[in-house]
Amino acid sequence: MGTYVSGYNTFTTGEPYLEWRGVHAGRWTYFKWLRKPAHSESLEELYDNDSDPFQLNNLAASEEHAG
């Protein structure tokens, strides 16, 4: 399991530093934005790395994965 912290580079993009916290645990990657970015529909994102290795389908809002 890995824990990650990241954000945008204000010097490169001019955008505010948007932090997130995340966990990668084998099949799953979950992370939460501390402040919602403009490009994201939600604060939380969940991905199934087996069926979606490029993390294009956010499962966080699906009822099947609610918890």
C-alpha cells in the first residue's frame, strides 16, 4: 500500500496549489481533493486499477462502491 500527497505547481500553471491525499492498495486507488479543482466533478475519486488501469472511470459516486 502506498500513500501519496501532491498538488499543482503554481509556478508552472499559475493555478493555486490544490492538495490531495490518496492511497493505492493493489487493485484500488482512492484519493480525496482537499479543495475541489475545476477539472473534477467531485472531491473523491476511486479507481479499479484492474479494469481501468488509466483511471478514466471514477467509481466514487457509484452506489455499488458506496460505503
